[in-house]
Amino acid sequence: MDLPFPIDPERLHEELAAFQRKIVNGLATWRQPGPVSYGSTPREAVYREDKLTLWHFRGEEPPTARTPLLVCYALVNTPWMVDLQDDRSLVRNLLAQGEDVYLIDWGFPDAADRWLDLEDYILGYLDRCIDVVRGRHGKEPLNLLGICQGGTFSLCYTALHPEKVRNLITMVTPVDFHAGDSMLSHWARNIDIDAMVHSFGNIPAELMNHVFLTLKPWRLMQQKYVGMVDILDKPADVANFLRMEKWIFDSPDQAGEAFRRFTTDFFQANKLVKGQVMLDGRRVDLATLTKPILNIYAELDHLVPPASSLALRDATGSADYSELAFKGGHIGIYVSGRAQREVPPAIHDWLRVR
């Protein structure tokens, strides 16, 4: 019987033996890193409320920017992807550029937070964090950087409170939730979200992690662990791998009502780009956004396709609208070497002239 491809038995034996040696020798490497952590940049808590913490970061030099920059991350996962480690930190590099950086850490919701709604997050927590930052800087408008779902929150907030925001930056932010080829969007549009929230209450983090992993099952659940063998003799690379794994699986549950509302209004009904989102009786109309906007998107993003983010171009009413394309994916835009070189300087340069 002819095989579809030739097999060299001797070479196969050598490769299997080398693979086995790497596994055996790597056992010692696994014991070297010890516990891994993220959030490496010095910081202090300047405000706490319920599960939320507002952090203020300290750079090696005092900030030169006159306007503070507040980072609003998504509710899914913890925000420490922006400060994963010393050499992979959006926050650290923004500080090095002279920015004065704050970050909202939403915390881990529990049963007491089951009925938190989008108004609670956007018009409540986010608004109060913005007021705290502004209060520390003469009550002037601040610069707002919204990431992923946090960018969607930031768009809604700025549309309703333009007097508190000087410049708006959105990063890998969905605007048209039906644009582009997004498996996540297709799934979200075809589930009974009311039954899901009724059954679970808060949506378990384990379920959310499973959903994200199954978007790319081969790459995220098999290939990366096979490829891990190649770094077993490199303690620093093993520590980086473990740090990323810790961040992925150390995720918060999602407050049930806010999750239900975001899924039905944004993913299913696509109300944001249609100008139909209502928050506390007020309509969110992106056409009323006149603040300067920098829209950063990832060209290889499988969670937020470029078309979803680029819909902001025609939806906003800003006369000062800019775009920045990043040659990478949804996670690479925070942690890759290219991201460290390109994204923080681009943000700083854009803010500096405004």
C-alpha cells in the first residue's frame, strides 16, 4: 500500500526521541518560574466602589501630558492584558511617552451583582471614575481610551456626556456588530439569551472562556500546547506562557442583566450603529459625537473584525476622525513586540497635537 506521503523511519525515530528528551528535560524548567503574576507597573488605588478599583499608574518619570488618560477595559477578562509584564505593557509604554494613565478594574461580580445593568456600568461606575480622575486634575475633561467592549461603553458615554471627555480613543472596538465575518457575532445572534441568564444568573467565566477558545479550537486548545514543547528549555519563555494562561483562565463572571442587555441590544439587534441604544431614557446617537476620535483596529482580529470597528467612520459626527491599522490580532495588539513599538507612540503623538 502506497502512503500519501513518504515516511523515513529513521528520521521519525529521531524526532520522537528528541520530543521525548524535551519533555523530560523540561520538567525541571517548569519548576523554575514559580508563581506568575501580571500587572507589573507600580500603581495605587485612588477609588473603590463595590467590586471596582480605579488605579493610577506611576512611571519612572513624572508625566508630561497635561490631560490624564483613563483606560476603560471590557468586562470580559481582567484588564491586565494592558500591563501583562515589563516588556509587554501598553500602560508602561504610555507612561514612558509621558502620559498620565488611569485604569478601571471592574473586579469579579458575584450573586449580589446579578441585576447590574448597562446603566450601572456606563452611567454609574464609569461616570464616577471619570469624575474622580477629573477631580484630581482641576475638573477638566479627560482623554478616554476604550478597549473592546470598553470602547463600546466609551462611545456610549461620550455621546451622552461630551462635556467630560476631551479626546476619545477606541481600540479593537465593535461598532457594527453584524459587519465582518465574526463567528462570535453569529453565535450571539442565535442563542436564547433570556433563557441563558434565567438559568445561570451571572454567566460563569468558565463558560465564556470555553466560547472564546472554541472560536479557534485547533489553535487555542491544541496547537499552542504542542508548540509549548519547543520552549521547555527556555525558563523566561515558559514564564511568559504561564502568565498568558493565567490571564486567560483567571476571568470574572459576567453580571447577568448587563450581559443579557449587551447581547440583545448590541449583538442581536445591532442598535449602536442604528442609533437605537437607550440608556436611562436617553438615546445614544453616534452622529452627535464631535470629539476628536482615534480608532485603532487589528487587521487580523477574529473577535472584532476590522469592518465592525471601521463602521465608526461613517457613524460618527466628528470632523477630527483618524484610524490606525495594526498588523496583528485581538491579543497581539497589546502584547506583541510590534504593538509595543507602534501603538503607544501613535496614541501619544495623536493626543499631543490635540
